[in-house]
Amino acid sequence: MGVEIASVILIFTGMSWNMTFSFYQSLSGIPLELKEAAQVYRLNAWQQFWTLELSAGAIGLVWNSVMSVAGGWFFLIAIESFTLGDKNFNLPGLGSYLGKAASEGNFGAIGWGLAVLIGVIIAIDFFIWQPLIAWVEKFKYQAVEAANVPQSNLLDFLRRSATLRVLKSRISPMGDSFDRGLVRAFAPANLPTNPRQLTRIGNWINWLFVSGFAVIVLWGTWEAVLLLRLLSLSDWQKVMGGAFFTALRVICALFLSLLWTVPLGVAIGRNPRLAQILQPLVQIAASVPATALFPVLLLALIQTGGGLEIGSVALMMLGTMWYLLFNVIAGAQSIPSEFFEAAQVYKLSLVQRWKTLILPGIFPYLITGTITAVGGAWNASIVSEYVQFKGETITTSGLGETISQATASGNFPLLLAATSVMSLLVVLTNRLVWRPLYRLAE
């Protein structure tokens, strides 16, 4: 059960952050007049969340949910089959099946596994994502209705279903009573009216939270110091050198991904017919575990003399570009239709449209996609710089290789040092680069 829980936690950490960043970006971009309207109508916290904030983030949340599920499939092999010291853990599932087939170089088994995976992805797209993408179109900020909107045959069928209308008429009163209960719970009358009482309660909550958090941090820091004292100078040199090489690969993967994801994402987001054709294909490409296809790519690179130095960048791109693409699609889809009509009226050229409308319109989503893409590239370094194929281990210098080697050998001090340096680099980048760009996006 411990290994099962660990795999779920790993999938969760790979899925949650891009959705969190997407919703944060949506909240920071809510038009000021809508916030003022919420104040004028005296909406409480629940009403403001349900009618304004969740609606504002709906389009981004759906597209990032698509990306989250695709990201879960992408890391399936690393999640369901891994080595820790002298122990091998293999959970029943497609990931462990594909991992074993890839390590043995069994291309027939890889083909069957990918065929099943693609079938599941197509079914999920038809029954879940297409209806959701068509449904969230109603949350777009626009004064006129768009001529071309995303379509879903399943959503049209559900809207015409008499059975579902009956069920909705019976369930709606329950939902309304639940909503009224939450409204009453968040109403000012149910809250303490004495400001001193409110301050005292807030201080107690803050004190408990800060105290508990401080104890955890101090204990973790002490344990980390005891582990890091065991490292030699050569170990630290290996970690720092690996951080430099991996950072270069991350930058290269991000730049190469931006070159094609931005124009393609805008084309898909602005053309619903094109989106219906390409959307399932993009999901399949984003969901296929790259480590299953990597042996084929690696063989080709070895024959051309590229090796893992180039192959690691290619695999990082497979873990990076989809975050950018899905967020650009969401950004292009959320641009109000009347803006494009105004661009036609003023006869703006293609360059002027990109400069004054498209790039400003997708910029907040592009920043969100870039943040999660860089995180995905750092994650992908763990499986792209240390590859096991046909009983052989192929590596290239980097933080990912250090983490994978330390995990395989059970060297926990080196594992802690490499992971801490990777986390520090990501946090510094967020503080020094992405936070100012977020403010610019607002």
C-alpha cells in the first residue's frame, strides 16, 4: 500500500501545479469592473468564488486539466516502476508494462502498450474533454457571440436528453438548498461582530500554523544538515556541474518549444474546426510516455553521432512543449471575439494583429505555460539524463543523472543535495524572472 500511495502522490505533484498557476493567473486577470460589481451586489466569499472567480478560471482550468492528465501519462513509467537501492518496485499497470518492454527493447510489446494507451486517451477525449471544452465557451468575456465555437456531439446529445432534464429538475432543488446553506454560512451575520474577537481568533490560528510549520522546518533542516555533512567536496562539485549542464538543456528545450507551440496554439485556439481535428492528436502526443519511445529515438541519435547529449534535450522538449501549447490554446480561445472583429474593421495587418491583440491576449497564459514548462523540463531531466536500455545504463552529466544515480544506489545525502539545488534554482527563477513577468501580464 505504501508504494501505491507513493505513486498517487507522485502523479498528484505532477498534475496539481500547472492547474494552480492557471487559476492564480485567472484570478489576477479578472477585470476590475467585475470585482466592483461583486462589491456593489455585496457578494460574500462563496458567492464571489462561485459566480466570478471560478467562471474566470474555467477555460484555463479545463485546458490545464487536459495537460495534467497528459502529464500523468507522460511520467507513467517512472511512477510505476523504479529502483531504490537494491530494491525494485513494479506496480501493476501500463507504466510498468511499457517500462519493462522499453528496458528489454521489445518494440512489439511497446507497440501493443501504446495502442491500448492511445485507445484510452481517445475515449477520455470524446467522453470528457470535448464536452468540457465546448461547455466552458460560455464563460468567455465577450459582448458578441462568436461565429465558430467548439462543438461536442456528446454535449449536444446530453442537452437534448429528456431523461437528464428530469434528473436535473429533481437534483436542482438539492443543489439550491446546498448553495443557500453555504451563503448563510458565509454571511456576515454568522461571523463574530466584535473586531477584537476576530483578531484574537486570527492570532490563535496564525500562531498554531506558524508554530507547527516552524517545528517541521527546524526538524527537517537538522536532519538535512546531518545528511549533507556526509558529502565530500567532489560530490558538491558533481552537483554544481550537473546543475549548470541541466540548466543549459532546460533553456534550450524551452526556446525550441516556444518556436512552434505559440503559432500552432493560436491557430488551434482561434479555429474550432482545426481544434476538433488536432485536439485528440495533440492529447495523444502529449500523453504517450516519452520514455517508451525514447529507445527508438536514442538508437537513431547514436547512429547519427548525437547520443544522449542531444537526446536529453529532445526528451526534455517532450516534457516541456505541451504545457506551453495547451496554455497558448486556452489563451487564444479566451480572447473575446469582438476584438478580432475590431481588428478586421481597422484592417490590421498580420504583424499588427500579433503585436496589438494576439500576443497581449495570450501573454498571461504564456507566462503560466512557461513556468510549468520549465518545471516539466527539470522533472524530465531525471528520466532524460539517465536511461536504461537492453541491460545497459546510458548517462550524460546533469542534475537529473545525479538524482537518478543516487536513487538507484541509495545514496541519500547526494540525492538530498541534488534535489535541494534543483528546487533552489526553480524557486530563484520564479522569484527573479516569472514574478515580474506575472505583474506585467496583469
